[in-house]
Amino acid sequence: MEKKELLHEGKAKRIYATEDETLVIQEFKDDATAFDGNKKGSITGKGEINCTISSILFEYLHSYHVPTHYVRRLEGNMMLIKKLDMIPLETVMRNIATGSLVKRLAFPDAKPLDYSIFELYLKNDDLGDPLINEYHAFAMGIARPEEIRSMYRLTAKINAILKSFMERRGLVLVDFKLEFGRDENGDLILGDEISPDTCRIWDRKTHKKLDKDRFRFDMGGVEKAYQEVLDRISNV
Ligand SMILES: Nc1ncnc2c1ncn2[C@@H]1O[C@H](COP(=O)(O)OP(=O)(O)O)[C@@H](O)[C@H]1O
Ligand SMILES: [Mg+2]
């Protein structure tokens, strides 16, 4: 499948058209951004590592009948995906308190949550991706009530699947972000990526951070940490 015109360039990926108008190519960049794009950098090899990690996780989710846009892995940092009409929302599921939960609501850092927390964010760079609830989404005409319900159900299912997948590999799934879209039949499908850019992942024994927090807080060893996640999830 060949790359045709560039349809969209985001902060971490590029989307290209293909000869099939229902399919697009997602190309993962080495570029990294954090704090609403205020911190910028590049992590050598990140694009290909994230593409591989995302591919493995999408394939694993397919085995549990989670609908995703993933079609197949292409060479290097590229993935063939179904073109979706993206819903400009991000769902977040949190199993352990950290990041904005600590800053905004004074949760003790690294506190395991007895009840996992589901959050909804509006994907809008100009507004700084604000936290919203489903009523905002309905009022803005972004998604229908049954779509938000499906997004919640799928996010919870994906959390259960990936949490135990990570646990068996000595990893803790702390929290993660997902994006959904509609396919040509209007069905809700998981899109975007699942990688250390979009999940927080810790080593179970040492709680060493193996995700984008290493970039956010200049902890060093970012590429090594991403490679470590890949190595652990590759060994079944
Ligand atoms: N299957 C898909 N079809 C069309 N667009 C998609 C699909 N999956 C993800 N996208 C969109 O492609 C872009 C991916 O690039 P990215 O660099 O992550 O963008 P951003 O800077 O907005 O986070 C995002 O806007 C995302 O919503
Ligand atoms: Mg993105």
C-alpha cells in the first residue's frame, strides 16, 4: 500500500491517503510534545517503537473483539488503518493517581485508586484540551449519548484487558488516553494509538516510569524506557 497525499499532520503522527479511500496510513514521528505543546523535543527511534507497540496492542485487543482502526503493520514507522471520522474527545481511565489528579485535586501521588476514574477531555489545542463531562459533549453536538456510553464501555473493557496483559509482564498500567471515531457505517471504533506516549506504565517492582513522563520531567533514558516496554510486551 503506497503513501499518497498528506491529509493531516499532528504533533506525533502524520496521516496519508492511500489508493483505497477507506484506508489511510498512520506514520509515527520521533517528535515529542508535552504540556499542551509547550515542551518540544525529539526521541530517536520513538516513531518506530510506538508503531510496533501500538500494533501489538491493537492486535491483542482484536482477539477480545474490541473494534479498532488497525488493519496491518507496514514497514518502519507506518501502520495501515481504517479512515475514521474522528470524535474530538479523549477518554482517560486512571487506575493509580498521578499527574493532573495530584495537581488539580491533591490526590496523594502514586495512590492506587479503589475505584478507577473515567474522564472525558475536549480535544482542542486552543482551549488546552479541557476536562469536560458528557453533557458538554451533547450540548456541543460532538457525540450522541449512546456514543459516549459506548466510549465508556469500551474504555473500561480495554482497561481490564490491558491491565492484566501488563501485569503478566511485570508492568503496571497507571492510566491511559484513547480516541474514537466513526467508520463508514457510523459504528464507533477505537482509533489513534496506544503507546508510552499515551499511557503511563510503571515497572511493577520498582515503580520506574517507562513512559512519556520521562520526557515531561527530563528524567533521561526515554528511548530505553520505550524499548523496555516493547521488549516486555513482545515476549509472550
Ligand atoms: N483512523 C483514523 N482516521 C483518521 N484520523 C485519525 C485516525 N486515527 C487517528 N486520527 C487522527 O490523526 C491525528 C494523529 O496525529 P497526532 O499527531 O496524534 O495529532 P494530535 O497532535 O492532534 O494529537 C489526530 O488528529 C487523530 O485524531
Ligand atoms: Mg495525538
